[in-house]
Amino acid sequence: MSRLARGLATDCFEATPRDRHTLVVKRLGEGDPDKLARRIRRALEGTAPFAARTAGVELFREPETGHGPVAYLRIESPALLALHERLCSVTEPIEGLEGDDYDPHVTIARGGDADRLAGAATGGSITWTVDSLLVWAGPYREPTARISLPV
């Protein structure tokens, strides 16, 4: 998936390509990363690895600022949506981004001519198994825990 996103970003000349290709399941908010990881581990109990797949390139404008365009790989996975709902019961959904507004995606590039990627050919969908999640600490800009999903 990262290779696909990097390759698509090379078709832009003015956009800023994303340097890290991630799929955000739920923003956890502020707080002690260790405590957040413990809460998330409890919420993930019984969650088995699941499939996700890329489903084309689309665009949006950032809801908070209206900046854009943002080109992204749309991700399809019913299990990912169910996991998002479960995590929204653990930490409050961010209005306009999560809950009913959640749109699973991987950002390719933003700004400039990123709109030229809309509907780009991706060579077919890529399917992979989600078998772990990273708990990301925003203030530190780094992962603080990896939570493996039981097989």
C-alpha cells in the first residue's frame, strides 16, 4: 500500500507527498500513552486479524481548514469500520472526522496539484491483513505501543 501511494505521488509536481502512509482507525486524544494503550488493548480483546483493501483514489478538502485538495487511497473493510465504532465507545469521536463521518483512507499527497490524482489507475486493488495496531502519541510524534490482534 505504501509503495502504491508513493508511486502515485510522483505524478504530482506541486503537491506535498505524504512521507508516512498510515491508516488511522481512531484518534485517541491526549493523555498518558501507556494508559491509552491499556484501554485500547481491553477494547480490542477478541478482535481477530481482518482484511482491508484499497479501492481507488479520491479527493477531499480538510474539514478544519478547507485546505486541499487531499488525494487519498480509499480503504474498504467492514471489520475496520466495526473496529472504529468500538473504539469510538472508548474515546469520544472527533466531530466531522469520526463516527458517522469516518472515511478510512491513506493520504497520498495534499495541496498543489494533488487533484490530478483523482480517479488515477491503481493497477487493481491491494488487499492485506490488518494484524496489529499502533498507538500513536501525537505530542511525541511516535508510536508508543503495538497491539497485536490475536489469531
